[in-house]
Amino acid sequence: MHKLSIILVSILATGCTAKYAQQEVFPNPGKLDRQMPVTIATPVDGRYETTPYTASGDMTAAAIKTAFSYYTNRVTVTGTCHELNCLRQNNPSGYYVIPEILHWEERATEWSGLPDKIEVKLAIYGSTGTQPLGSAILSGKSKWATFGGDHPQDLLQEPINEYVKAQY
């Protein structure tokens, strides 16, 4: 009986952690300067099939701001500009981060066993040029052994923090 309990706990423990992945689209060969300001665009809210997720763009921008705030004191989020040219006109120097929510899926994991999922593309641009300094797709999938209360936004901070850390 004791061995069966240990096996059961081991199986459940493997489903108790979220999984994250990072796919480099355009690797950054250098490091970002901590003295430069960072301006972050607020992405359009995510959706899954026909279900829109209100404020998911704001939550994504907030997670990105938190990650950059560990490395620089000059981080701003704008909800008015979503494109690079607009960001550069309003803030003529620094780095520009353009996030895009590619996938946002909230599931009732506690009873369906289907995990929440996110995919966010981050592109970091310099003050000039049309090519990003770095770009990646960050994804996360929630644990399946959950008792409720998990949401896709809970999957944002860890992969974003790791990506931003690697840029500095």
C-alpha cells in the first residue's frame, strides 16, 4: 500500500508544474543597454476561436513592464500606439517592445483536464531600423492537476522574465 501511495503521488506531481517554451524568431546577438528607456506597446486582446479575453492585452503589457523594470528605471507602457512608427514618433529614443498575443486559451482545467495555453510574440526594436534587435515566441501551458484559480495570465511572467533577462 505504501508503494502504491508513492507511485500515485509521483504521477500527480508530474502534472503539478506549468510548462514553458521559447522559440527564437530573430536572436539578439548583443545585449541591451540598461541606460536606455523602454517603451512597450499594449497588444490587442487575445482570443480563442470566437471567445475574446478582455484585458488580456493590458495584462500582457503589465507582465512585460515588470520584467523590464528589473533592468532599467525608464519603462513605459502605451495603449495608444501598436506599431513601431507610432512608438518612435511619441518616444524618439530607446527600445521599443511590440508584443502580439498569438494564442490565449482559458480552460476549466480542474474538471476537463485541458490546460490553459498562451503564446506571445515579443519583438524588441532599437531607435532606428526596421529589423528587430531580438524576437521570440514565448509559450506556456498550465499544469493539469489543478484545483481551479489558474488562468492564462498566470503563465505570462515566467517566460517573459527569462526572455528579458537573456536580453540584458
